[in-house]
Amino acid sequence: MKLIPNVEIVNRKATHEFFFVQTLEVGVVLQGTEVKSIRMGRVNMNEAFCRIQDGEMFLHGMHIAEYNYGTYNNHATKRSRKLLLKKREIRKFHSKVKEKGYSIVPHRLFLNERGFVKLEIALAKGKNTYDKRHVLKEKDAKRSLQRAMKERY
């Protein structure tokens, strides 16, 4: 059992597919074996999304691997997990999601300084294919500029 000291799992697929308009740090309701599995870094957020149901926000599709040393108390790997937000924040996100093109995407899962598991969710607008190409061109240009500066000095 190898624990990772600073657990930070980033949803890189979301950063590629969406523009982040607003981010918010929220708590997640988890079971004990899920927390232990997260501390080992065994999480996959590629297909995860957030949905508002009955005035509460839930996280769907996030895969947390079963804890190896868990017994009959082990958790289901892809269950829905409740997110802890204030009602005003949920209403704000819900009003934006009603607009066309916006969705709520989990961006980053981490342990805060007190040891609690926190999730950074983002109100996101989908990118078009030409936006993705433009971002890649900018990254490439920045990288080549850095190489040129490094060679020069």
C-alpha cells in the first residue's frame, strides 16, 4: 500500500475539451474505502460529469478503484457521489447550465491541508475543433520560443 503524499488528480481531457468559465472548490461525500483508494491515487475522472437533481449536485462517472485491503465494506467503483455546495451556489450553476453550451465538469481532485478530499468543479463551455487546434498552435509556439531563449542564453 503506497500512499501518495500530495494527491492531485487532474482531468486533462476536460481541459482539452472545454473552456473554463468559473471554478469552485467543493467537498465530496465519500465512504472510508474510497478515501483510502484516493490517497493511493487510484482515480479516473475522464468520463466524469456533474448533474443537478432535486436541488442537490451529484458527481457521476468518476471511477475510484476498489481498495485492495477492503473487506465486505468495499465501495462500488462508479457510484454517484453527492457534492457539498451551498444552495445559492447550486442555483447559480443551475441557471448557467440551462443556457446552451454550458456544463459542469470536474477538473481536479485533491487533498486539502486538513486531509479532506476536495473536488474543483468548473462551469465550462465546449470547445470547437478549430479552438483546439488554435490552443495547440499557441502551446507549440510558446515551447519553441522557450527553446530559442534557452539556446540563446
